[in-house]
Amino acid sequence: MEINRLLSTGILAVGMAWIGHSCFAATAAPGMAPNGGGVRPANAKLIASLASRLAAHGATPLGWSARGELLIASRTGQTRQLSLLTDTAGSAHVRQRPLSFFHNPIRDGAFSPNPWLDEFLFTKNRDGRANYRLYVQSTGSRHASALTAAKNDVRDAVWSNSGKQLAFAAHTRDGESVELMAPEARAVARVVVAGSDAYPVPLDWSPGDRRLLVRSTLADGEIRLYTIDIASGQRRDITAPHNRAAIPEARFSRDGLGVYLITADGANYRGLHYVDLATGRQSLVAPGDGGDVERFALSRDGRRLAYTQIEGDGDRLRVVDLGKHRELPLPPLPSVGRVESLHFDPAGRRLAFAFSAPNRPRNAFVIDLTGERLEAWTHNELGAVSAAEFIAPRLTRFPTFDSVDGRSRQLPVYLYEPAGAGKHPALILFHAGAEGDFRPEFNPWIQFVVHDLGYAVVAPNLRGSSGFGAGYAALGEGWRRADVLKDIGALLVWLQRQPGIDAHRVVVAGRGYGGYLALMAAVDYSARLRGVVDFGGMTDLPTYLDDLRPPWQAIARSRFGDERDPGVRLFLRDLSPLALADRITVPALIAHGRNDRRVNVSQSMQMADLLRSRHVRVRVMIARHEGRRLRRQADRIAFYTKFARFLDKVR
């Protein structure tokens, strides 16, 4: 169904950013009661509480300038923009100066390493559309110059060490490529890697800028890591043929003799490895003992290496002196939480990172490695909510249908429980991404649902989730995908035995893959549910796989199966909510970003039309200017307001 036709058939704008369609009564803007029956008037106090919680925002460091200033991304007004932090006399005197003022959100940014060029690059798109353009801007100017054409999609830009060149990945009509450009000369980009059956991404430049480190994902799921000689174009493979182990990060050592990379390399968890480029020998730098190594950073002089590793509910940060082969002492983190976006300053004496916790929004922190001091450089608050109100989740496990070593397999689940006595309705939240996982982090929406609406929130990591080892992730791939749906049934049975949960009042929800699981839960278990909320979920798996472009198509096929095989296609059809919609009988809220390039918005519209034709109560929201995620504050408030009203109605 086309959006233009929907607009001509009574669809109503919500908050000036959404297209709404419902078989409930007509709706009005967020916070306003609709005219007529069908949806009870919103509780103004609850909506005000939701808005105050969603007002909290975070800051993420993106790198340092040659002068020691820190570039950060944070929400300014409605969207994510860039700012500059300058430390004049300690963290109490850090000054923040906005650098960008765009209507559309910025995805990423990085300073030029050239001390004579006070420039930074960034990428942004238009209204959540698929194509991101690359821009460069001076810190002394509000004018940004576009470096790439609007018709191309650009991402993963990397400055050369001299700052004279840029490498970036581009998607054009001719396929995927890695291209080079000299921003100062504004020259036409030169293609160094091209191919229609691969997805190449530049990762790093060698010292002297003579070689480029590239990772390619092939159409059959093979992952290759190799170097490209800039002058000759000669390629040298680092990974062995037919490698399928993910390599989320890799960088040259600062002497150019080797490469550091994160991979599992046959182990259950990902570790940090070093490959000698002369001999090809690989050695383990940091093992993934009980948790994946997630990210790392090298100082510019190559003497220090920082990395994070999953440890329990949070991350552990480590910094190693590579010359002395010892771990440096670090000040304690503010609490157990997530550590992301690691960046050494040019001198290698300070390490910037983003830190967040369930009761702390993401802020930019800096460790002075010489004085072992930790300082917060941003101070984003919780909004109008007290930290004492935040409810910490409880990690527990529930038994599922199969067994391990003669005992029932136990799956991890986080449980947020309201403070009041008695039985509470439950909201099951499925995480996004078939390869993703749920980890406790700052989430004002969950806190609102528990504290203000009185729901218990249940966040499971079903089989196939990451973070629990390669063996656990493989349990939900290919022909075993149906086992994930059995896990949902086991979870519903387990909820019946929980004293604080009313198992007769359960709602399921999720985004992306989580939205797909929520719809499939409604297919298999409608009799046990009160409602389903889906944001951007796949409703027809074969069509979803058909429509994907590299590398997502190769990755998705490795996890779901190759829909080009007739037998696999039939299997996937039997696991698609659209083909089984006649079994859904509970009310549904279906939302989607109009410009989603992974899951086409038509998947949600077809699902809604089919449910409506079967007289199932459905509310549909299409975000005009959004894609895979809600990046504008007004759109987030509009969606979560509707979500809150839905939960209030079906409880």
C-alpha cells in the first residue's frame, strides 16, 4: 500500500511528524484527548511525567582535535548535533560550544588530525532517508561543505594520519565501494575497492598513509580483512579463506608491522588479537574470558591500548602500556554501567569515553592517565525525575523446552518490578537485532512503564542473542529459528509462577527483529496476551530478505536462511506473521519509519491491512521523517505517548 493513497483515505498527521491510521476512534496530537469515544482521554499528569523522562539525553565523545578539544554528539533541541568541549582549568571549567545547527540529525563526526586544518567531518541524511552525505566544516564557521553527491550513500569515513585524505564507504548505482578523496582540494573521489557482491568498509590507515585496512562482507557471508596499497592497488589478505567470524573492529599497530583486531577465532567469546603482517602469525592480546571484548583504541604513539569487555551487567575498562607490557591502574567508574566510544587525546595522556548506567544518562568522561583522575566533561541530568525513583532490574533465568546435560536449559531474563504489592500487568520487551541482546542501560521509557504505569517489564535474551558466547548465538540461526518462538511460550509459562505478575495481563513489544518476535508471539499465544506493539518489525521474511541490499542481505541470510532455496523459502513463510495473521486476535499498535531502508514500510502496512480486514483492532503510526530509529525528539514523544495510551487501554 502506498503512503500517498493512505494520506488520501482519512489518515491524520500526529504531532506534524506522523501519519496515523486507526480503527480505533480518531486521535489528536500528543497529550490531547481525542474527540469521541474508543480511546479514553490521556491522563495529563502521566503524559507530563513521560515527557519529563524523555527529556533526559546523553553525550557521546567522537574524538579529539589536534589542540586537545573534545568533539561530542548530543541532542540539541530536537536532534543529535555536534559540540566542542574545551578544558580550561579542570572539568569544572569545561566549556561547551555548539558546532552544528541542522534540522536533520548528525550520525557521526571526526576531527582532522592535521593541526593546521581546524576542520571536522560528519555525515547526515535528509528526513531519515537512506542516503547519508559527507560534509566538512571548520570550527570557526557555521557553513558545512558537502563532499559527496546526494544520490550516494556514504558512511564509515576515516581520516588519513596526515589529514590530507579521506577514505569512506559508498553505495552507488554501480554497487558498493571504498573511495578516497582529498577534502582540501575538493577533488573527485577515487575508487580503490569496488564490487557488486561485497560490502567493503575502510577501517584504518597505516603509518605513512601508504596502505588502507579494509573489511569486506561477501554475499555468501564470508568476512575478509585485508590491506590495499594506495599507489599500486595491490591487495594482501589477513584473514584465512572462508572466514565467517565477525571482526567488529581492526586497526594498524602504530609501527605498521601488524594489525589489532577483535574476533572470536574459534573461541566462544570474542577476544583482542594481534596479527604480524610479515609472518601472518596471530597472537592473543586479551582473551574473552566469560564475556566479549567489544571495542578498543590505540594512542597515536602506539604506546597505550584501551579496551572494554563485558563483565556481568556492565563493561570493564582496561588500559595497557604496550611498551612495558603491564596494565595501568585506573580510577573506579561511577558505577556498574556501559563504557563506549573510546578516544585517546593526541598526546596519549587522556582517554575519553561515554559512560551510562540504568540510572545515569550517557555522559562524556575523561581519565587523566598520568594522575589517575576521572572527570565528567558533560553533566546531562535525568530531567525532572529523581535518581531514587529509578528501579534496577533483577537478573534471573527461566527454564525452556530443551535440555543441556540432562537439565532444562535456563535462559537469562531481566525483570523490572513495580514497588507496590500485588500482581502487576507485564510488558515483555524483545530486543532489536537477531544478533543483539538486552543489557540494562539508561532507558527512561522502561522506568516510566514500571514507575508510572505500574507494569512489570520483562526483558529476555532468548536463544540467538549475542553476549553469551558463539554457541548460544548459533542456537537461533537457520532451521533453529522456530526454537526462539518456543522460548517465548516457555517464558509465558514461567510468568504464571511469578508472584508479582498477573500472567493474564501481558503485552509483547519490540523494534525490528524484536517487533517480529512480538508479532509471532501474538500469532502463537494470542489467548495469553492483551496486546502487541511492533515498531518496524519484519512481517514477511522471504520478502524482507529479497529486498535487503549488501551487506545486510548476506548477514541476514546467514541467520535466517537463504530464501532463494524453495525449501527454505517455504520454511520462512511459515515463520512470517503476515502468512499467519489469522491467528492474531489481540489489539495491535504498529509503527514504522517511512524511510526505513532495512525493513520496507510496506511490510507494516500490509500487516495492518490484513489484521483490520479480520476485524482486529489496529492502530498504525508512520513516521514521515524517520528511518530505522526515532531520531527526532518530537517523534519519540508522539510514539511513546501512543504506546502509553495503548498500555493503559489494554491492561
